Amino acid sequence: MPYRPNRRTFVKSIAAFGAVGCTGLWRTPGWAALGPAGELAELSGEHFELVIDQRQVMLGGQARSAQTINGGLPGPLLRWREGDTVTLKVHNRLSEPTSLHWHGILLPANMDGVPGLSFHGIAPGETYEYRFKVRQHGTYWYHSHSGFQEQTGVYGPLVIEPREPAPTPMREHVLMLTDWTDESPERIFARLKKEPGYYNQNPRTLGTFIHDAGVQGLGATLRERWMWARMRMDPTDLADVTGQAYTYLVNGRAPDDNFNCLFTPGEPLRLRFINGSAMTYFDVRIPGLKMTVVAADGQPVQPVSVDEFRLAVAETLDVEVRPEAEGPYTVFAQAMDRSGYARATLGTRPGVAAAVPALDAPVAVSMADLGMGHSEHGGMPGMDMKGMDMEGMDMKGMDMPQAPATHHPASESGNPLVDMQVTAPTARLADPGIGLRDNGRRVLTYADLRSTFSDPDGREPSRELELHLTGHMDKYVWAFDGVKFADAEPIRLKYGERVRITLVNDTMMAHPIHLHGMWSDLEDEHGRFLVRKHTIDVPPGTRRSYRVSADALGRWAYHCHMLYHMEAGMFREVRVDE
């Protein structure tokens, strides 16, 4: 995609289009083919033709170049039915190879759509036929696994109907959250390699130093600034790519496009949220409406009522709402770093709008967020800053619950690609996350999520694998155990075994980790089954464990779903052999 000089993406309003929206669909045996103008295009059935092409799309009243599926941004909403065998012919009309990966879907390895592992990719001018039986239902999505195409438009929503339809149909809306940029992703990646804080909109300044010194004292502020400087990190650098380069979209529409979704007062609505962004975590709420979470990553969970939830990259979440009044209501999804937001409206008629909340104040990473605590001797067992002398530092307010020390692989020792290590991480499953604590709203946490079923496997894991999520912010290098994908051996699992994977985040960034082809059964702090997912969010300084049944032969991708982190090395092959 050609580079354009303006780093800000496109203007907020699209007057040429006016308000766009969706009527919502009653889920009945008779499936719709395509929605009315302004809705997501929708395809259903067992046979699909998908064309990936370079197209001009109208954004901000101007033609923009995007890589599209069937001419749309995002691609069409695909509806499958559990138990059916689907056939998808994907035609590549790009001038470069492409692919489609069916995120979270259980299927044969050669249908998974990862070039170099599953197949060779789809060359320009060629067609690849995916064919497999659908073994699950729920909310999912699909996207390219070739280069940076996921950033440039090759993605779409996916909903799988249960084999037996619900006895009481419910109107529903699919809301796909993404980040769009006019910059070429290759240029973004090159900038991050040269200057990781390039897109940081809230760097600390002399003014913030004077403010902090007035609040904390000059000595404490100097010591705290010195520590971050020695780490070569910036506590305000929450997102590698921010609203300086991104415009945040709902179903391909910018905030002032006011994507509308209709409802009738008093009726229940199911909202299917999908985070299909390349790099953005979204904090989602609907002012004036409680949300009842009913599914996570396509799997049903015990209902829990919340005001707000954080959706990591690649996660999906289904909620139910019941607007009693006509509203309208704003669906507000702000980026975790508060540099922008995506927005839609629930209304009783097209074109209505509700007040849009102000962005929350920008937040900064604290030592506590990194897993740092202080011991009775005043040290900092939570984090090893690779040789930093922490003597004499004021650690007031940084207390954290202590956990048993973790052991680091030899590959991290003396490694120039590893800039810090956690020594006493905790799971922090009940923590809403940075920027969401004590905000006066009921915020969903992983500790709230409980599958409606017990551990589907039932066996205790026969062995445990511990992997460390590592990085070097200043060099913009990411990896497992300090070893980039190009230099790593595959992780080998024996077919049929049950293993426990423990992830320790040794970085200051959150990482959504996705294992292809198999479920990830998240455990609580005591090793008890909690919830089944396909993507596990691992915040800074945390240790989280989940069980995996190696029930799918073949070569599978295992990676951070932050696109630029994956490209920078946080990727492994998992090989399941007999």
C-alpha cells in the first residue's frame, strides 16, 4: 500500500455517506444473503467465493487504497452453521501472495491458512479452496496471515450458528473494532525499529516533571525519572501505534460516521464485539446501559453484569443489553492509551446520535503495573532491570502481593534482546487493568469469566511448559524466551497429551497470545479450570497458565497477536506429532 505523507488517517466525518447503520437480524432458519446499504455485507450457507483485491474505498470523502475482501472494508460477515461442511474459494487478485486464517476455528492444519506452516500461501492470480467441517459455534473472525495485510484491510467477521437454533430468536448486531492508517505498515514498522516512542502522544515533558516534583518531591521524582531512563522506557508508551497514526473504526466506519444499529425499546439485543485491530486494545462501554457478558472467544460463559470491558487484540466478546428507553445510546470504545476512540449508536431509527463521552485521562505505567513490589529490605523482587542498581530508591506506593520466584531460561541470560525480567510475577486475574481501576464503573476481569461447562478434557496436565514473553523496547525486538522465531526450534507436543503452558510477561507491554488449532483453557491461581479461550491476554509483569489438549496433528502457529510484535519475532511453531 503506497505511503501517504499525512500520518493522521482520515478526517472524522464522511458527509458524502451520511449516517450508516444496521438494522440487525433476527436469527431464524431462513438466512439473509446481503444486508441493505450501509450494513455489513453478509454471506451465509456452505459455499463461498471470496476475492482479495486492491480497491479504492471512500473514506473521509476521498478515495483510499485498501486491500479488500469482496470489495469491502471489512470483508463480508460470514455465517456458517455448526455441523455443516463449508467450502471457501479464495481468489487472489493482488500483486503479492495472500492467505486467510480462520481465527479460533478448529480445523485440519492444511486449512489453517498460515503460509510456511499450513500451506505455501495463495500466489497472485491463483485460487485456494478451503474445505472443512464446522465443529463449533459462536463469534469469531478471519484475517490474512501474510505480511501486514491484516493492517491494510484483509479481515472480516465470522458468526457460526449453533446446530440447534435458540428457541427464542434475538436481534443481534456484529461490531468489529479495527484500526486504520494511511501510512504504509512497512513504514510504521521501520519507524518503530528506529524510534519505538515515535507515535507516543503523551511523552513526559518538563511541565510534567515540575508537576510530579510538586506532588512527590524533587528527590523521589528524580529517582523515578532516572530509573525509567536507565530502562530506556517511557511509562506513557502504552501503545506502540496510537491515534497519531490510527483512526479507530466500527465495521469500517470512523467515529463521526456514526454507524447506527437499530432496536425496539424493551427488546433484548445481542452485541457481538470483535477486536480485529492490528495493535489496539479497546475499553468498551455503553453509557446508560448495563451489559451482560454471555460469551468469550465464541464460548458461552456464566452471565456477568458489567459497565465496561477491555477487549484485547483478537478477542471476541458477546454481551446482551435491554434498552428500555428509546435512547439513543453510544457504543464507546476508547483505545487503551486514550489517543482516540471508535463509536457507534444504538437507536430506534436510522441517523440518530447520542452524546459521546470524553476520553478518559491518559494513563501511565507504574512500577506496580510491571510487577514490581518492595521487600522488607527495600529491594524490588518483582523485576530485574538487567543490572540496574536500585539502592536508595523510594518505592512508596509500589507494594504488590509477593509470589514465588520464577526461573528464567538460559537463553535470556546476557541476551541483548532482553531488557528486563520479572522475578515474582502474579496472575492478577481480578485486576481490571491499567487505566480501568477505581474508575467508578464495574469493569470485567478474567476472574469474572466462567465457562458454562466444566473442564472439557478433565485430565490433569502430564507436563508443564513455561515460556517467557520477552522484548527490548529500545531495539523494538519481541520474542519467546529471548529467541526470535527465525532462531527458534519448534515447540513439540505429542498427539493426545494434556499440557500446561505458563506464560510469564517480562516486558512492559501487554501481549495477546494466540495458539492456532487448539483451545486454551485458562486456569485460576490455584490451577483450577476457569474459562476456555483462543486468545490469552498477558499484561505486563504477570504469570498466567492454561491447559492445552494436543488433539490436532500438524504444524501450528503460536504468537502474539499484536501484528508488529509478531513481525518483530514473537512467534513460534507448535508441532503436534504422533
